[in-house]
Amino acid sequence: MANTVPLLLALESSCDDTGAAVLRGLEVLSNRVAGQLAHAEFGGVVPELASRAHQTSVVPVVQAALDEAGVLLTDLDGVVCTQGPGLLGSLLVGHSFAKSLALGLGIPLYHAHHMRAHVLAHFLTDGTDRPVPTFPFLCATVSGGHTQLLRVTGPQELFILGETLDDALGEAFDKAAKMLGLGYPGGPEIDRLAGLAEARRIPFAKPSIKGLNYSFSGLKTSFLQILTREFGSPSNVAESDLPWVCASIQDALLDHFFESLVLAVKQTGLKQVAIAGGVSANRALRARLQALGAQEGWDVFIPPFAYTTDNAAMIGADGYFQWLHSTNTPLHLSAQARMPLPKDPTFA
Ligand code: KG4
Ligand code: ZN
């Protein structure tokens, strides 16, 4: 390898965002994302539409990332792409593109794991000053497809302490928003409306699951039942009532989230606590974690907004750690929809 710090092009295409980033090691030189509006009218991601949109977006997004970084394809030392988990059709678009590029340029390909990459986003540098966790630490990954509590002992060593047994936290936000007739993805809209609310709250039923796992689907049923009882139907909630209804939903989801997180800190003794994934953009979650950290004496790590929802810079971080260990990917390997992380042996 000619360079001591590699210049990497990273691609993310696991769901409905086409991302491309250029990194020098862990330093982000550019980080471009093209979202896909086509899904909004269906209230969720339509896999076929997502794959087609990646096809049309990938070349312009990659070009924009290279231009912003002032880098030519021939300057690159490697290409990183998301191997999985995610929607297979979407993954295959980014993966095939990255593989062809690596083959054409004669440079190595690195496979990133989407959920590991969300965690490794904490190590990205971009000129902003923020604390970085040291190993081992606890990380809660909260996205549209996953909700997991992880013990992170190294860049490639992440172990599941607990996870959701049904819906992910982001999925629960999105389903509640859909019920209320809000757009997709609904998480950011619930966050925004809840921010306008005053103290009034609806007491929803608490999930009965114990330990380090989660179950958000019972809460969804409770939202439906109580909103139907109070308003005739969730879609009847008046605009003026939406803020406190959204704040009630958000509180109920976050109460459940924090219950297991607190228990995980107690059981593992890990006092460095990080969050990652799309829902870590939620302002109430971030504020509650800060407050809890201050109260309990934890070191809290909250990613900048740009690295919370799906992006390619985080994929580059995962690729960089593999470059460090020379673990580039043989070109005959393919994308994978399911890539479960291992369970923590001490908590399995
Ligand atoms: O990590 P991500 O971009 O994609 C997946 O890997 O799933 O996460 C997307 C999820 C969606 O469910 C979206 O509603 C949620 O993150 N999300 C939020 C917020 N921003 C994104 N949920 C609550 N509050 C937010 N501000
Ligand atoms: Zn994600």
C-alpha cells in the first residue's frame, strides 16, 4: 500500500438512501446522500422502487462526493461498500458498482457491515471537536430495522447484549406516525411535533418484557387502542392535539428504550454509553441520555446529526478499520440481506 493513510471511496445502499463519501483514513472529505422521495406516498420503503432509485442516483452521488473532496477516481486506494444487512436489491446495486470500480481501478474492495458502521461513525473526524469512546463501551443502535444493545470491545468486535424481539424503535416511530396520518419516515415528524408540546400526556400501557431485550409492538397496539378510544381513530387527532399526542408516544417509546439501557449499564459495568443509528437523531432521546449520563456519572457519546441516519462516511469508517488489518474482500463475494452480529457469550 503506497499511502500510510488510505484515500477511500465509500458507498451506502442498504435501504432507501444512496450515499457516497470520500475519506482520508477516518477524516471525512465529503459525505453525500440522495434520499428517495418515491416511498412517501406508500408510507414505507418499496424495495423495487429503492433498487431502481439507487441505479439512477449512484453515479451522480459518487461524482458529487469525488468533486467535493477534490479527488479523482485514479487517486483512490480502495472502495468500501455495504455488504449487509439490508434490502438485497438495494445492496446489490451499491455492491456491484463498488466491485466493478475496484476491479476497473485495480484497487481493493472492503465490505462494511451496516450496523457495525453505525457504531464506528463515532470515530469519524471532520474538524468538529467531540469526545470519542474508548474500548470497551456500550452502544445502543437504534434504527428503522434494528434496536440492539451492544458491548463493543474493538472496531470489529461487537456483541449483542439484548435486542428487539419484534419492531425496531425507528419502525415503532414510523408506524405511530403513519397511524396519525403523518408522512414517511415519521420519526423526524414525531420528534418535531413533540418538541411543541406542553406537559399533558397520555399514559400508554408499559411493555411487560424484562431484561435487556425490547418489544415495541405492544406499545403500537396500545397507541391504537387508546387513540381510538379518545379520538374515535388515530387519524382523527386534530392538528392542535398532535404535539401532546406525539410527545406521549415519544415518551412511551423512550421510557421502554431507557429501561433496558439503564439495566445494561448496571449488568455490564460499562459506563461509556454511546448511541448510533437513525433514531439517535431524536432530540428527546439525546437530551434524556445527556441528563441520565450527568446524573449517573456515565460518559455519553452522541453522534453528530450527519452520521446518525444512513450515510456513506460511516461505511468508510468500517472500511478503514479493515484496511488497517489488510482484510480486503475477495471479489467473488456478494451482498447479504441478513448478517446478524454475534450474541454476547456472557449474556446469551
Ligand atoms: O439508520 P437509519 O437511517 O436507517 C436504517 O438503517 O434503518 O434509520 C432510519 C430510522 C427511521 O425509522 C426514522 O423514522 C428514524 O430513523 N429517525 C428518527 C429521527 N430521525 C430518523 N426517529 C425519531 N426521531 C428522529 N429525529
Ligand atoms: Zn442504518
